[in-house]
Amino acid sequence: MVWWLIAFAHGDLAPGEGTNVPCVTSIHSFSSAFLFSIEVQVTIGFGGRMVTEECPLAILILIVQNIVGLMINAIMLGCIFMKTAQAHRRAETLIFSKHAVIALRHGRLCFMLRVGDLRKSMIISATIHMQVVRKTTSPEGEVVPLHQVDIPMENGVGGNSIFLVAPLIIYHVIDSNSPLYDLAPSDLHHHQDLEIIVILEGVVETTGITTQARTSYLADEILWGQRFVPIVAEEDGRYSVDYSKFGNTVKVPTPLCTARQLDEDRSLLDALTLASSRGPLRKRSVAVAKAKPKFSISPDSLS
């Protein structure tokens, strides 16, 4: 429409009127103006139609349409790229264990969960955060239905950053600063107002898009006195991971008391027979070593 108006205002549509040099050659109708606009939008190399030096306004419109065409192409490519490489699809391959567990580790009660990545492409700058959400009442009597408290974590590299080359067990030491310090085994039922939210965030290596995977554990999804079975085994100089046992747990001797009671009376640990828990764990690790690996890491790739 703009090119047709320029030709109409210049008198190029009426034969024998106006100047001999048109603003755009070979424009005689709205259809020819439309075809010229398509040529400008798609390519700069023209055939029989071209802009002349007669009309500065036509030159300005040519520059504006070229810039607008580039912007439209960039937006279309961005939309297609975002549609084909959506972050939530990558987040579906980040898995968490169905249950969380509480057991002894280094003589302290720890809240533990397992996280893994099903793809071979890495998650760069991966961080993990945990929060406890529960209903609380302030000393002044104010009821906070969704009170959020951060949970400090420990992992193989320390801090919230993780290197997710293989499934990791993320654990939180239940000490005096933990919101789970007074949590007892009798509190782990579906009537308990308790939820632990876990958020894993990182950058997808192939696309550079930030992705986020989330899960939560209710009170009845936390197993007391359980420990995750080993799923990483070494076979012929290579590490193999059996994801079929990703969420499997095994019972281990654990005191049936809160972390506060355990700190006040360390003699409760003397009643536990820790040696009895090593047998089932060793037996399960042998079964994992014989299983067909689903994910392998060569020593060369780690160097």
C-alpha cells in the first residue's frame, strides 16, 4: 500500500502525466506495487522493478522496510528456536528420587535425596536449593500458613553448586540450626503439615537456556531409617550407572528420636548395630555391578 501511494502521489500510475522518471520503475498497479514490496522484503537484487533517484521518500521507505524485514526474520527465528528447544523439556530429564530418607551419616542424622540427569549433555553452573514450608505461629499469635525456611545442604563438592556428571546424593545435616531439629519418626505421616521443596537450576549446555526442575516431599514421603542403595559401579575401567535402582532404599539402624534428643544423649548410638547394615548394602552393590550399564563415563572424558 505504501509503495502504491508513493507511485500514485508521484503520478507514475497515469501514463503521460508527471515526470518521465518514476520513483519505482515498472509499477503500474497495486499488484505490481505488491510484487515490488515482496522483492524488497525478501532480497535486495531486483529484476525489472527498482528504486530510482527521483524520490528521496522512496529511498527512505526502502531502508525502513529492509530494517523491518530483518527484525521480522529475527523474531521468527527466535520463536522457532524457543519452540524447538524449550527449557521444560530439558528439565524433564532431571530426575529426583521419589522418596527422601533420614538416616545416620558420620554420626549425625541427615536428610538425604538423590538427583540425576538422564542426558549426556551437561547442565552448566547447576545449583540446588531446599526449603521447608510449614504452618507456623509467631510468639505474637500471628499464623503464617506458608512459612519458608532455607535448608543448608552438603554434597560432594560442597555448597549449593553441583557437578551432575552422575547421580548425586544431596544431604542436609540436621543440627541445631536446622528446621528439622525437632522432627521425630512419629511426625512422618500425611496429617503432618510439612513439605520440603527442592529446586535444581542450571544452564543447558547445548542451547544456553536456563532450565529449572522442581520437586517436593511431603511428610509421608520421607522415610526414616532408610538409605539409598549404590547405583554407580566400576566395570573394566568405566563407571556405569543403573538407573533402574535410582530410588531404591534399604533399611539401616537409625535411632527413633529427634536430632535434639540425639545430641543431648549420644549414648543412643551405642544401641545400634551398624555392622548389620553393611551386609545388605554390599550385596546390593554387587547386583548393581552385574547390571547392564545405562550410562557410562570413560576415564578419558574426565581428564
